[in-house]
Amino acid sequence: MKNLIYHFLLFTILLLSSIVLFYIYGEDIWMPYYKKYCTTQIQTVKVIDKECQPCPTPPECNQTEPKIVEKECPICPEPEILTPKQKLFRHLADSNFICYPKKLTLIGLKYEQQLEVWGEDNEGEQHLIATYPFTAFSGILGPKCKEGDRQIPEGIYGISYLNPNSKFHLSMRINYPNAFDRKMAKREGRTNLGGDIMIHGSNRTVGCIPIGDENIEQLYFLAEKVGIQNIKVILAPVDFRKMNVNITKANKHPWLRELYDKIKKEMEEFKK
């Protein structure tokens, strides 16, 4: 019995000693198996620090910020500065005039508040040279009948003289009243029809046609070159080439339709 116990203890000691020695000196043998079966593998993920690209989105839900692209603006040329005379020469060239027109027709449109300048060439054709806006206006549509009514006349007129010393820069006097105005006034027993109706500069008026200082300089110079005897002035309530005037029964002047028919006929050849 004692021998049996002795042999068991000796076997145990030898077994433990073998295990210890194998653990110490046999690591290259048992360690791979230990890592394979007795440990949990951890996968290492390499993180790259990189800017994320926006995910593609439908056109109606595009949340990406628009890119701002800076571009150099082209250098714009400075605006050309012309004198009134130079501007007039440009108007004449654009209207196919090599020299000054043979005759001038000025069409004053009260409703549109514009003064059209038409020139006649050597073959009798009419060309629109310029259109000057009124810089002020007084009165209403309808003819001038008496002094102080603030009305711009309506009819066919001429230019009686040019005034270089006008208090409105420069001026051109319209020969109101004409023969038709005096005839109708006599028929109705009207006197003191007024006068001194001008086309002038500045921006004030009481029955005249102001077109501003720069524009009157152009027109005044052209009138000097053409000659006032070759200038006709048509003053109309509206542009009869585009519309008509409804004369009501309340109208006090039965001759008004006759006047407007004459003005309309005079305007027929001046087509833009």
C-alpha cells in the first residue's frame, strides 16, 4: 500500500514538472494553438481622415451648398460724351443725311408729350431724325382759344423767328395764331387769342413746348442751317397715325372736326 502511494506521488511530481517545462520551453509549439482556439480575434479597422463627399440627392432635394466662382469683371469702356451738336450729327447720319435736310417738319404730340423732328431729303422722302420728350406740359387736349388758357395750340404752323436770348436757354417762336385760328375766332366772336408760343429749353411751361436745354440746342442749330422758311410745325392732340379723337356733342367748337381732319391729313406721309 505504501509503495502504491509512493509511486502515485512520484508520477504526479514528474507530470507537473513536465507541464511546467513544456510551458516554459515549448511556447513556440503551444502558443499558436492557444491564440487560435482560446482567444477572440479583434479586427483592426484603419480610419483614414478624409473629407466626406456629399451623397447624391435628387434635383428637388439638393442640400449641397452652391460653389461660388469668382470671375474678373471685364473693364467697361467709359461712356462716350458728346456735345449737343455732335449728337445732332449722329442723328443725321443715322437718318441717312450726308448734309442738312432740305426741309424740316416738327410734329408736336400733346397726348404722347413728344416732339418729332422729320427731315426731307433731295428726293422728297421724309426721315425721322430725332424724337424729343416734353420736359413739362400744361393745359389739356384741345385747341388754344384765348390768352391765359394755358393751352398748347393745335394746327398747322410755321416758325416766325429764333430767339438766342430766351430766358429758357434758346427758343423758336411758333406763328400762332394762324389764319384758321383767326377765322374761327372771328366766327365765334373771340378776341385776344394770345401768342408767343415757343419751343424752348428748360423744364417749365405755360402753353409752350419745352424740350430741355440740350435738345433745344440741337434743334436750334438745325433750324439755323435749314432756315425757318423751310420749317413746318404740326401740333396735334394725339398721334392720328395710331388713334383718333372722339368729339362729343358737348364740344363747343363745331369746326374742331375740320381742324383735326386737316392735321390728320398732314401727318399721313410721316410714317415711322
